[in-house]
Amino acid sequence: MTSLFSIVLAAILGLLAVASAIGFILQRRATEPGSIATVQNLNARIRSWWIMVAVLGGAILLGETSTVVLFAFLSFMALREFWTLTPSRRGDHLALFLSFFVVLPIHYVLLGTEWYGLFSIFIPVYAFLILPAVATLTGDVNEFLARSARVQWGLMLTVYSISHAPALLMLETGTSPALLLVYLVVVVQLSDVFQYVWGKLLGKHRFSPNISPSKTIEGLVGGGASAILVGTLLYRLTPFSPLQAMAISTVIVVAGFFGGFVLSAIKRDLNAKDWGYVIEGHGGVLDRLDSITFAAPLFFHIVRYWFT
Amino acid sequence: MIAPIRRLLVLFVRILIGARSEWRGCAPDPVSRIYFANHNSHIDTVAVMAALPYQVRRMTHPVAARDYWGTSAFRRFIAEKCLRAVLIDRKPPPDTDPLAPVERVLEEGRSILIFPEGTRSTTDEIAPFRSGIFRLAGRFPNVDLVPIHLDNLQRILPKGSMLIVPITCTARFGKPLRVEPGEEKAEFLARARATVIELADGGPAA
């Protein structure tokens, strides 16, 4: 894996260098207040990309354990962002405490020890049954169904779904599992970046102003097609043939798009613009991982079913 | 020896509950001030201290209740050594002035952090302010009083629970106020309380 992985990492760092250079030139050219703000945000995003690539690349280079620990931490941050915006009542306190400090760690330990059977049902079955049971002990029936649903959604989105990205490391496909993770992350994130670039350059028709005012049809089509093209060309990282890579990238891109869309809908419902503030220019961890929440489980199961 | 422990405590609190700061009504200048905040949980003192930038934090002394923070060696260590707290008696013996140590801090040109509700409220409602803040404001007319609103602490560590849920807490710093000439105690306390409530609703942007 090392040689292929180093090539991919070098390519990404090269791309970032080009992006930084373009950002620098744009910054010197921008004159109107509106375009200055856009360029500043663009450059903040690029700076954050350097950090994100360094953190994820470093974790993958260090090995499987550090990758799993990194994703456990990202899930923790994402779950915190989810609950910072989502209302909860006193009666949810114990269920929330258990979500953060019992369910999340156990789920990632099951992942780290590759106990796949329990890993795949722990949150959908056991947490699903136990957490509402715990919540009944406080006797607060106010909005009980909605509250239990929020607790479960928080875990499913930020812990269960996201963990399917590092879960790729436990699949034996004959190729390097770390490269599968890199492939997923590259296609999903490039799709987001391409959609942003296409949208800024050519975007006219809003896809759904209610949910995501910045998403345009031009951005979606152009960005999605570009990401699928890259996903097809990168087939050598994977056990897929070029045609399979194209089909699978399409699934990743469409799922990623709806991941971003569903999480935006939740944000609008909660009257928020961003999930958090820790990643400069992007918002929160969940703003960056929203596409992964939908793409990771689908990609994981496609690979697990057909390629192991 | 104590400095790294203080840093670690701040880092730990920031990882656990974010302790983010939003300076809406003033800048984080290292000048002598009376910070006052709403009081929901035992960690609000640590939350504000972790939200302050280093230059401000090092000159700010939270005022804490001796009947809680002075009851065990560990709590006393956290309060007095890590947070540089001034411990006061909530039910002082007659003929003593519980605010005397607080005034000494302000006389030295340093800042204090107080919770004028006196006790942790159990609801989202902010309780009426007790009069200590009015007395301090009267004795130090040239010191700005800066309102702080802490959100989510009710959900992070509610009264009656020992379990911390790591939701993000944001400390919003409002516009400084002082006692107006001729302003009555009740009037001032109500006005100070209103500035904190205003910050709770999102408040006017800086």
C-alpha cells in the first residue's frame, strides 16, 4: 500500500498547492467587498484542507489503530455538534451521557477488534432498545417519541454511519483496505469541492432554495460528473474494474449528495446555518462529514457483498 | 508546577464542552472588570475561565462559594490553585464582610467573575440578582461590569446530576455597564439581569 498511498498523498498535496496558489492570485485580484468575502472564505477552506489532509493522512500512515481512534474522535465531535443544536430535556440526560461515553466507545472498540457481527447491530438493535428504556425511568413522557427518535438519529448519523468509513479497514478484498478508505474519502470530498467550484463558476438554477441555498443544478451535474470521472480513473486503488469503479463512484456521489442534503434539512429545521465552528471556512465536523454519513455505509456494504 | 496543570485543565474543559467565547459587546482586553454570569451548574466557573483568553484569564478571579468549593482538598485545589478563586461565605457570620476579599482583588487592579443569582437555578429562567454586585459597582465606579451569558450548561450538568454531557457551551460577552448616577439598587439589579437575558436570545450583534 505504501507506494500507491504515497503517490495519492503526493497528488493531493500537489492539488492543494495549486489551490493555494490560485487562492493567492484571486486574493490579489479581488476588489469588490462581495468577491473579497468569497475569496477569503475560499482561502480559509483551502487552509483547513491542508490540516484535514495532514491529520487523516498522518493517521492512515500510522496504522489502523490510529485511524479508528481518529474517527472515534470525529464521531464524538459530530455527536456533540448534533446535540448542541438539537433540543433535549432533563429526562434525556442519562441517555445522552450513555450515547457519548458508553455507546460510542463500545461501538468503536467493536470496530477496532473487528467483531463485525456485534458492530453491525450494537447501535441499531441494542442502543435502540436500551436508551429509550433508560429514558422512561425519569418518567418524563413529554414528546417521548420525538426525543427517543432524536437520540437514535444522533447515534446513527454521527457514530454508526461515519464509522463505516474506518470499518473499510476490516474488509479483506485482496487490495489494501487503507486505499479503499482513501478512495471513498477522495471521491466524496472531491464531489463536494467540484460541486462548489462548478456552482460558483456556472451555477444559476437553485436545486432547492428551502434546504440548501448554495446548491445549484449546474454545480450538482458538473461536480458530480467530474467526481465520477476521477473515481473511474482511480480504479487502480481498488479491487474494481474501470466500469465497476464508475458505477460505484456514481453511488458514492449520489449518496454523498443526499447525505449533505438530509443534514442540511435537519439544520434548517433547527434554524442553524452550520453545525459547528471548529473547521475554519467549513463550519463544524458534521458540515464536512455530512456526505460521508450516507456514502460510507453504502460503499462499505457494496464492497463487503461483492468484493470480499 | 501549577501553570501546566492550569493549561491542562483549560484544554480538558475545551475538549469536553467547547467553552467557546463570543465577544459581542466588548473586546477581550486585559483590564480590570467585574464579569457577571448566569448560574446553572457547578462547571460554569470553569467554563467561563476556559473561555477567556490567557491574558484575561490570568488576571481574573472567580468568586466561589466556600460551602461547595471549600469542602474537599480536591475542590479546594481546583478552585484556589487552578482557578485562582476567591472563596466566600454565602451565609457569613454576623459582623463580617464576605465581600472584603473580593474588594481586595479589585483594589489590586485585577478582575473578578461573579454569579449574582447566588445559587444555581433549576430552570432556564435567570433568578433575580442578589445585591452584592450593586455594592461592588458602587465601590468601584470606574470598573466596567461585563455581562456574560452561558448557554447549554443546564443540559451539560443539570442540578442533581453528576454526569457531564459534552454539549458545546458558548460564553457570550455583552456590552459593559456601570451604575448610573442616582440609580436605585433594585433598578440596577433588574437592568444588569436584563443584559444577561438579552444575550441569551442571541442578542444584538457586536
